[in-house]
Amino acid sequence: MLKKLKYKIIPENWQHANSYLIQAEKNYLIDPSIDFDSGIAQDLDSIYATHFHFDHISQVDIWRKNTEAKFIMPENDQELLNDEIANCSTMFGQPRSFSSPDSFYNDEQIIEVEKDLFFKFYLLPGHSPGCSAILISYLHANEMKPFVLISGDVLFANSIGRTDLKGGDPLQMQESLKRLITIMKDLPMDLPVLPGHGPIFTIKDALTNNPYVRYFL
Ligand SMILES: [Zn+2]
């Protein structure tokens, strides 16, 4: 049984998206755009990206150099990872390529990151080819309990991710949204949703207030 499970929000600024630190026995960083010097965690086990855009992964190589953490990202973003236009680093005025991730995840893959703690990945393309949501759950008394849903740049509090960037596709985004709605309806209404940008919200908020979600209900 997990002794502790917490999440910490590192809110976005003009150069980086929201980053999230998941703290259990070990620490996991989601969307490594926060400076290593921030000191939020020295002992990372692994780093996950919801997708390959610069404002989500800009600091990943520095984190990897300074910690033993493995970096895992969606397989479908691999092809464009070092395209400086597609990865948005040019847009942010810092054209960049990145070193190869340690591994990739794919749709519906489940990783038990430590005993009783599970990350499940849902591939929801449209904002980028590999753009994903991550459902974090834990096992308690033989039951899987959802903890948080990380929605990346697929779903925000009252909006969705843009689809006009290289690798984006509005029709794919519509299909992804429909699928995400089905996924969310099976989750507790008060489950926190942690987006790539803007404030956190709940599943109920998304189903009640988000105009893009409501369009498909
Ligand atoms: Zn993005």
C-alpha cells in the first residue's frame, strides 16, 4: 500500500507550461519545462511528457543530466521531436533539438511506476500526433482508485489545445475529444484534471462548463 501520494503544481509562465510533480515513494515529473534550479526535486525516478512541444519539455535534457531519471514520451511524437518548427522551439525563439528519450509509451499502455502506483496513457491526437492524457491511479485494498487525470494540451478548463501547429489536426482533435468524454464519464466526477495550461478543474467542471466538451455531449 502506498504510504503517501501527492501532486504538486508548478504553474506555467510565459515560457513554460504547467509542470506537475507526483510524489509517492519516488518522485515523477510530468512535462519537464520547469528549471532544474527550482529545487523542486533532486531525486526524480522518471520524467514523462504529455507531448513534445518546447513549452512542455524545454528543460528535459538538464533534468536528465542532473538526475538519474528516465525520460518517456509518446511514440507518435518521436518523428517530429527534433523538427525545430514542429517542436515549437523556433516559435519560442530558441530553436532546439533534444536527446533521444529512454523509451516511449503508446495508447492504453499502463506502467506500474512503483508498487501499487499506475500511469495509464491515452493517445488523443489533434494538438500533436502523440498528444496524450495520463490517468494516475493507485491500488488500495485490491481496488484501483483514480488519483488525477493529466490532460496535457488536449483539454483545458474552458477550452482545448490549438490544432493549427505542425502535426496538429482539427478532425483528429474532434475524435480525441469524443473519446476523452467517454473516458471521463467513467471516472469520479470530483477527480482533479491537471491541464497543460491554465487552472486545474474537475471532471464535473469539464462536462458542465467546457463548451468544446458540451458540443459532443
Ligand atoms: Zn502543446
